[in-house]
Amino acid sequence: MGDVMRKTSSTALWLSLLAFANAQKNGSQPRGKSGYEYVDPLIGTSNGGHVFPGATLPFGMAKAGPDGFGENQGGFDSADNMVYGFSHMHDSGTGGSASLGNFPIFAQSGCPNDDIQACQYPYFVRATERVNGSAHARPGYFDITLVNNIRTEMTVTNHTALYRFTFPETPVTPNTKLNPHILVDLRDLPNTKSASNVTVHAKSGRITGGGEYSPSFGIGTYRSYFCLDFIGAAVKDAGVWSNSRASRAYSLKTNPGDRRKTPSDRPEGGWVQFEKPSQGNQILARVGMSFVSEDQACTNAEQEVPKPDFDFHVQAAEAAWRSKFDVITIEDGGVSDVFLKAFWSGVYRSMISPQDYTGENPFWNSGEPYYDSFYCIWDSFRSIHPLLTLLDPHSQTRMVRSLLDIYKHQGWLPDCRMSFCKGNTQGGSNADIVIVDAYLKNISLGIDWNLAYEAVVKDAEVEPPNWDVEGRGGLESWKTLGYIPTENLDIQGVGTESRSISRTVEYAYNDFVIATLARELGHTADYQKYLSRSGNWKNMFKPDQRSIVNGVDTGFEGFLQPRYLNGTWGYQDPIFCSPLQEFTGCYLNPSGRETYEGPVWLYTFFVPGDMATLISTLGGRDRFVQRLNWFHESGVLYIGDEQAFLKVFLYHYAGRPALSAERAHQYIPSQFNDTVNGIPGNDDSGAMGSFEAFVMMGFFPNAGQDVYFIIPPFFESVSIKNGQTGKTATVRNINFDPAHKSIYIQSATLNGVPYTRNWLQHSFFLDGGVLELTLGPQESAWGTRPEDVPPSLGPFGHGNWTVQGRSATGVKGAWQMPKMDWDLSRGQ
Ligand SMILES: *[C@@H]1O[C@H](CO)[C@@H](O)[C@H](O)[C@H]1NC(C)=O
Ligand SMILES: *[C@@H]1O[C@H](CO)[C@@H](O)[C@H](O)[C@H]1NC(C)=O
Ligand SMILES: *[C@@H]1O[C@H](CO)[C@@H](O)[C@H](O)[C@H]1NC(C)=O
Ligand SMILES: *[C@@H]1O[C@H](CO)[C@@H](O)[C@H](O)[C@H]1NC(C)=O
Ligand SMILES: *[C@@H]1O[C@H](CO)[C@@H](O)[C@H](O)[C@H]1NC(C)=O
Ligand SMILES: *[C@@H]1O[C@H](CO)[C@@H](O)[C@H](O)[C@H]1NC(C)=O
Ligand SMILES: *[C@@H]1O[C@H](CO)[C@@H](O)[C@H](O)[C@H]1NC(C)=O
Ligand SMILES: *[C@@H]1O[C@H](CO)[C@@H](O)[C@H](O)[C@H]1NC(C)=O
């Protein structure tokens, strides 16, 4: 049940009762709560988290939530008190502009003096403060009361939002009788409307409409449609509104170019006024959504919410979430609730997007699943998709199929996508990594791997005309020079000519995973080609570059540096764009510099496929560990951006898994916790959440490879039931200490057999089993030998993918040692 320990044997039962009693004694909350009860959707709704806190199903299209001002990327900012409506679709955690939020509805108890013109219409006029402390959320349900004393509760089905308004018997505005007035506004959150229309069906009170809008971090436009119905009170009056005035006309249409100003400048929509509600002063509003048509929006609503039973749908949403959480069982060992809340909320947020729009695609109908809000894969490849592979392989399989179907119909894999539009590429072509990660982890049902291979090879070989939204730029230089030059000459395509360093290392890793797939599919020549290109990061490594901070030499030599077409080195201070120097200097714009959202210090560590060579290049293990320590301790690392995640675990490659565990505790809970401020950066569709979830479970993926780094779980034990095989894998701490003082693995066994590798393969989760980690208060020799570290191409790497303590039959990824095609002159 995803809750604290469920076992059948009576011994286990007693043990669990004992654990329960101990936990009680140690002063923490009563145990026995399920994962569902620990989730707080409000975590990350201020301080730049941009989390959507409203009601959604796992991967659902309908996402009902409040919309206001402030940092309203997800609709609602806990730090801002105003709410101007409730809308039915959102993206969560995005760093671009606010997303979706089309067709917000807003309720008023009545119009002063019974004058329809005295009600409030434009969003900036009607925006109302909330009652502080009135926002409550749990998965599938959100509840808030505004100072007009109207309470709004909301829940959803897959394509339909359902609201329950409770009106005060006595409206707070003077001279006002209770005659609820509910309007719908044709705007969206980022105010991008370029065409719209609305139709009011006066008798029934139904309002339908649609409009054309722009995506929040991409190009083009999209169309969206709604179908709004009410129940609970008789219709008194209805019409449309425009600017601050209401009309009793029943339709309104705005076309692009109809006026000098853009349509988005005119607030407009429909309204219905009601007699006093018949029961409990409540009115239900049902809003069906569609990207296809108004008719389909109505059909979605009618099919999904045939009866006005709000509580039934709250329970159905809860059941849908519980079934997602049920695959994880935690024995918490008496840890503070902070960890349990952060953990379960992280798992929850990892399943908000991508959104399942199957059946809603207006452009093609292939019978394949269609997911959207891959927002963005640059953020999600690192831990969201690997987490979904682990917890919900069925959904991950559908998402990979959808990516391939997008490739098939649009010619390219997306790197970012929202609202049927192409989103901005931040660096490499990272769908390549999602696809290869899936391949290595038995995500396979219905996936055409030849199509997948064609798609990733196209990313590597063919430059698109606009590489800001797909594929890669500078491919000619990439193939001939082996790096992306600063001020590159690129006549094949157009894109934002910045980030030459970060694009180089990301393209290199993209080619590494393509090499892996080439090997698996038997494309030997391609394998050699892409493996060789995966070493291109070395062409931007300047061995004598030093990093001087405030006049003091950090002592570390050798960093990535920009290079021109002619091979001459450029210069970017290795700390530039870190918190130590012009933190925000490297965003996605033409004046951005040679790294993206981070410094050279950070990107110099990005060689996920060949850490052994990187370690020797940086002066060997001890020197590497010193450098990584400086990176984590100097303030140069910002943990709130996804490229930081892997850096917590790179110690594993230097044979120091204990230091990875220390770093994990350095950041959790100080930077990831259970407060509304509780994530350090944009959640990016759950990326921060998936990081927290993995780290606290005690393993973290090197995405694109069949590798999970092992650290002790933050709980006494963690079990995951695999959705493909039905087997359960358990990681259990022996000598667990809920204060997390003993975080050092002294020894380990896998199914009773000693296990010395500091990493796991996915077969552990497919086959099930028990990994027992015996903990102590000091670093030990466990996992420190060269043969214990995860595989790499270079000198400390080894080509052995068989797993200790179990048979490795059926495991993909048998590694062939490649011929080394570069000179490791700086090796130790
Ligand atoms: C809610 O709290 C904020 C910040 O403390 C305050 O500015 C605002 O006036 C309060 N609103 C209400 C309705 O009490
Ligand atoms: C909602 O969509 C999911 C797929 O994303 C599906 O598994 C689920 O059954 C749907 N729920 C209902 C009630 O149809
Ligand atoms: C206006 O309504 C018609 C009929 O429902 C629809 O076909 C059209 O696409 C709508 N226009 C916009 C901009 O939504
Ligand atoms: C609670 O504290 C006691 C000592 O006071 C300790 O023996 C026990 O293991 C702790 N329980 C848990 C679940 O950590
Ligand atoms: C190489 O190109 C850069 C940038 O145009 C220029 O500053 C530098 O002088 C050139 N170096 C050589 C050796 O031509
Ligand atoms: C929780 O995390 C936030 C964001 O990283 C941080 O600013 C805050 O200090 C943390 N709070 C606690 C109590 O650790
Ligand atoms: C791989 O997944 C399929 C279902 O897609 C499952 O039947 C099979 O047992 C899995 N293979 C392994 C090796 O676990
Ligand atoms: C690789 O595996 C074989 C058994 O298949 C074992 O004999 C050998 O010692 C292993 N090598 C390393 C470096 O782990």
C-alpha cells in the first residue's frame, strides 16, 4: 500500500509493531500513514519552485488550480495573495513564462444592487485576496477560500476539471443578494490569446468556446477549447462580457487582426448568473477540455463526469494516486517527517508531467499514445524518466512510443515540447538519452527500435533548419573539428550561437548513448564512429587553464575553455555564471555565454560515459576528489539546476561512495525539504522531485547507462515492486540511525552474497531481491577498489557488466572494451 511495512508473517507483524512503538516513543508523528498522506502539493510554490499545486491525475491533461500573480508559472504563488480565477490546465515547475491557464472561471456571490454591470470582469479588477492559511491540497484535490468568503474546491478526471463553489449566505459586498455570478475569461496565464470565441447557451447555462494561444517556451501557436456546465442553481441571466461591461448577447468572436491592438489586450468571455443555490449554497462547475474541438471538450466532460458527484471524483483521483505510490514501501526507521513529506511529494511531482493527451492530437491520428509537456527533456532525462522507468514502466513505455511517433510525424525528436508546439532546445538532443536509457532498462513493449535508432542518428547527423527547437546546431564543425567553436560558421541551420562549451559536452554524451544503442543493435561501424565522437569533450579541455577566485588560485589546473574555428583558445572565467560570479549571465539568449545556466567548473565534470578518463585527465583520483570537494564546498555549485544532480555521485567513480552519501545529506533537507520554499530551483515538471526521491531511496541513475550509484537509503528500508515482472527489490539498512549519523556502508550483501560494487544494474529491480547495507559512523573500504566502481571507457574502467551474487542472464549492456582512440597523456 505504499505505507509503513506490510508483511504477512507474524514475526514481521510484531517487528513492525515494535518499530511503530519505537517511532512513537521517539516523538515523531504516529506512523502507519501511507505515502498519499505525506504528499504536500504546496511544496515548491514559492521561492522559484513554480510548482503547480492544484488537482491532477497522474500525467493527466486536466490540471485544475488557482491563478494569480507573482511567480505564477504554475498558476499559484504561495507568496502572492491574489487569485483572479481557476483554470483547468497547467504546467508545473517551468522556468519559462507562465504556461496554459486558459479559460479561468471566477465566482462572485452576486452583483451589488442586482446590477449586472456592477459585477467585476477583467482579471486585474476581479482579483481577490485569499484567506491566509485557507489553501489546502492533496493529490487530486485543492481547496481555497478567498476574502469574498467563497470557498472553491476542485478535483479532476483526465480531461475535465470539476469545481465546487460554496457561497456565503450573506455576500461580503454591500447591497448584494446571494445570486451567484460565475464568469469564464478567454485569457490564458501568459496573456497570449490571438483569436477566440465564446458561445453562451442561455437556457442551460452551458458556455463553450475556444481560442488560439502561444506556448510558454517554444514557437508557433496552439488551439484549445472548453465546455463549461453548471449544476446546483437555476439560471437567472446569462451573456458575454468584454472589458468591464456585461452584455446579454450570446456570442462573441475575436479574430486575429480585427483591431490594431492584439486580441489579448481585450478581456472578454461569458457569464451566467444564478438564483440562490438549492442546497448548501453550492454550485458545481464542470469544465471539459480539448485540443480538438468544442464538441470534443463537451464529450470529454459528459463521459468522464456524467453525474454531479464531486466527492466520488475526489476519491477516484485519490485511488489513482495511491495506485502509483503503492509500488513503493518504506520502513521509515523513525526519521523525521520532513524526509517522508519531501520524499513522497517528490515522487508525486515526478508524475504530474509529461501529460497524456492521447486522443487530443489535432494533427495526426496514428493510434500511438500521444504525450505532451515534455518540459523539457534537458531537465527530465537525468532523473524524471529514469524514475518513471523504475516506478511506472508502463507509462514510461507509452512516453517513449509517443516521442518516436512525434519523430515519425514531425521529422525530429523533441528536446522540449508543450501544447503541441516545439519547445526550446537548451543544449544537446536529450531524447537520445531517454531512449537509450529505456532500451537498457527493458522498456520495450511496442517500441520500434529501428525507428528509434533512425531518430537518434538523425539528431547526430542532420542539422535542422532551426536548431533552436530540435536536433543540434553546428554539426559540420562537430564532425570535422570535433567541437562547437565560439562564433561558429554554420551555413546549414540557424539557432542561438552561444553555449559552445556546454553544447560540446552534451553532444559528446548524446553520441556516447547513440554508440551504446549502435552496439546493442549490431551497427558496428556506427558504434566506433559515435564512440569516437563521444570523446570530443577533450577538444575543449585546456590543460593549463587555472581558476583564480578573488585573486587566489584555487590550485586546480585544466578546465574546459572556448575555442574558435581556427583552433585558438578563447576565455571564459571558470566561475563565470556560478553563484560566485554573474550567476544569471548564461541564459538562453544570444548574449548568453559559452556555458548554459552554469559555469565551466560544472561542465568540466560532465563526462558521464567516461568518468575514468576524466578522472585521470584531472590528475587522478585524489586530485579529482579534492576538486569535487572544492566544487561542493566553495559555493560555485548551485544545486537547484538539473546539471548539478549527477555531481553529487561522481565520488563513486573515484572509489569514494561514502563522500557521495555525505553530499546527499548536505543537500537534503537543507535544500530539499517540506516547506512551500522547499526546493532550490524550478521544479521543471518534477525534476527536483525526482532527484529527492531517488536520493532518499539510496540510489541514483547515471541516465543513459545501466548504472545506479548506491548510497544508504534515508529510511530504514525501501522496497520497489516492478510493474513488468511483479518482483520486489528491497534495499535495507542494517544499523540504521534515523539521525543520519551512520551513513557509511561498511559491507553489503545482495541476496545474502557479499556485494562490493558501489553500483547496481536495473536487473536488480526487474528480478527483485534484497540488498542489505551494513552502516557505520565512518567511511570504510567498501566499494573503493577499482573493480568496485561503475564502468567507464578509460583506464580505471572495466568491461564487466555481470552482477555479483546473481546470474546476469537476459541483461542488456554487455560491454565491449573499445579501442582507445585518444592519448591519455595526463593519466596518473
Ligand atoms: C495575508 O498575509 C499577508 C502577508 O502576511 C498579508 O499581507 C495579507 O494582508 C493577509 N491577508 C489577509 C486577508 O489576511
Ligand atoms: C486516465 O488516463 C490514464 C492514462 O494516462 C489511464 O490509465 C486511466 O485509466 C484514465 N482514467 C480514466 C478514469 O479513464
Ligand atoms: C470559433 O468557433 C468555431 C465553432 O465552434 C470553431 O470552429 C473555431 O475554431 C473557433 N475559433 C477559435 C479561434 O477558437
Ligand atoms: C527510538 O529510540 C530508542 C532509544 O531511545 C532506540 O532504541 C530505537 O531504536 C529508536 N527507534 C527508532 C525507530 O529509531
Ligand atoms: C583565431 O580566431 C580568433 C577569433 O576570430 C582570433 O582572435 C585569433 O587571432 C585567430 N588566431 C589565429 C592564430 O589566427
Ligand atoms: C528548505 O529548502 C529551501 C530551498 O532550498 C531552503 O531555502 C530552506 O532554508 C530550507 N528550509 C529548511 C528548514 O531546511
Ligand atoms: C521485460 O519486460 C517485459 C514486459 O514488457 C516482461 O515481460 C519481462 O519479464 C521483462 N524482462 C526481464 C528480463 O525482466
Ligand atoms: C569480471 O567477471 C568475471 C566473471 O564473469 C570475473 O572472473 C572477473 O574477475 C571480473 N572482473 C572484474 C574486473 O570485476
